[in-house]
Amino acid sequence: MPNHQFFYPPSPSLWFDLGDLKKMLIKPFPKLENIHAMAIPMPEPAELITANVYAVGKGPITLIDTGPKIPGSLEFIQERFGLAGFDMNDVERIIITHGHVDHFGLAVGIREAAGHPVECFIHAEDSWRVSKEGFQEELWSKRMERFMAMVDMPQKEIRKMRKRFSYFRALADPLGEVSAMEDGDEFTGDGYHLKVIHTPGHSPGASCLYECRQKILFSGDHIIKHITPNPLVETERNRLRNPNYQSLKAYLNSLDKLTGLDVRFVFPGHGEYIEDLPGIISTYRLHHRERMDLIWNALRKKLLPLYHLIDDVFPFVPENDVFLAVSEIFVHLEILINEGRAELANPGPPALYRAL
Ligand SMILES: [Zn+2]
């Protein structure tokens, strides 16, 4: 039996196997004033369990994320709105925690259902991902091709990935108009006060929203209870303010940024709410440290392109997670290089790295 223990996860994202996840019941979100949680069941990727949408406010509503465009998701939100005593035309603004399809996919549908202009906000570093111009390129680009060659991804895996990426593309309508937000921006309304905390790592523009009155942290994919929020390899660094951006380094710095924040509940982008933020942060740190050691050990044994290290690092990787596995190896390797524990032995492609 594969060992599903936390320190040796079978796949790059799962902390539990899917059997456990299916048995897991989502605890209902705590009832709060002016905050309504709507957890849309996610058919695929199933390990996300739900895509969480939050309605904040009494009358004019601010939505935090929208969930993906999947059959029934708009109706699901409409129904939840009705139960809370709202209507879609109460939506006055949408704040998107980061530019991934399962977080902004329904924004266009919600705007249309609202029947009036609804301003959408996303951090400036991710705004290109949700725009009509950037959307196509976001999921597959020339730079992604180069990354694939660098890691020696086999053609058959690339074909599977492209198919998977086109599935993801169908989960969203790109946005024609979007407003950029920055760290420290504030959104206020009747009964709430939200503050933007830029927490890059999972995505360069990933941001949490802190509701100061009730001390709720809307964490997007920065903090999730049941899976590790992958600091995904960023192939489009040329679009960023810092062209030397490194996902995992940024992610760990973003965890620091939340240290000491007075949080009653974390409301994540997927799955259950969280009560112990400091506890989960220290678990994440340990997890990444363990994973770095695992990758360092794999490198020490073999001088092979990164794709060929998967068997050593993630022996039970599900077919759909091969890209995540390579991405995880790469982002941890960047830290090993920063720390002087690994070096580039041959730039390739495919590139070869050596443990030191
Ligand atoms: Zn995401």
C-alpha cells in the first residue's frame, strides 16, 4: 500500500488519497454577519472538493471569487443567493483572489445575470491572465513549450497535458474589463471592511482579503486545509514586475506576511474553513522542507532531467498530475540552488542539475 502520510505524499498536491477525500464531509461554514459562503461542488479536479464563493455585505454585495463555469454553477449561486435573501442584481463588485479559471470562470455569467455593470478586481500581476488578450496564452505558450523541453517531458505527456489544459480553458469566460488592485487596497461597504494582502506564490498576483471587523481571512488558494497549495512554476516571468520571480520563494515569504495576523477563521478557495492559521502555516513550512530534502536525495542518486525524477519523488503520481509533479520538483530545486545545495550541471535542453 502506498504510504499516504503527510511527509511522503503520493502526489504533488494530495495530502490524502481520493478515497479519504470522498468520505470527508465538509463541515458547514460558521454563520457570520454579512458573510455568506457558497461551496460549489467540483466534479473535476475532484481533489479540490468545492470551489468556494463568498458574498460579503448586506445589500450591495461584494463577491469574493466566482467559481468555475461548469454546468449548474450559476444556478447554484443564484439559489444560494435566494436562500440568503439576495438577488443577482445586488452584486456590485467581484474581487478575484487570483487568475485561475476555477476562481474567475463565472465572472462574465454573473455580470450578465446582475443586469448592470459590475466592477471586477484582481491584483495587477494577474490581470493579464483573466483578460481576453492573455487568456489563450495563459494556459499554453511558447515559454511553456521551452519549459517542457527543459524538463524532458515526453511528447505523449505533452499531448495529455494540452488536452487537460483545454478542459481548464472551458471552465472560464475571459473578462473584457478588469480593474487592478494592489497590496493594501481596501474595499468597504455596509458592515464590512476588506483589506488586500498580496500573497504571491501559488500565482504571482495571488491575494488574500482580510475582513477586519470579524477577523476573517479569505485566502484563495494560498491557504487550503486538505491539499498543498502548489506554488506553480511561472513560465511567463517576462510579464512580471520581477523577472526573477521564484514561486516557492515568493510563497514562503507570503506565509511570513500572514504571521501575527489576528484571524478567527480562514475561508479558503476550496474545501473546508480553517481555525488554526498559525498551525497550518507551520505544517506547510515543514512540508516544503521535507519535500526539498526528498528532491535533493533524488538528485544525488541520478543526473537526469527533471521529468525522470518523478518516480523517485512522487512514485504514485496520478496521470493528470504529471505536470504538477514536475512543477513541484522545479520550484523546490530553485530553493535548493539558492541555498547552495544544487547547481545546474548542463543547461540542455534537457537541463541537468546536480546535488551539492
Ligand atoms: Zn489556483
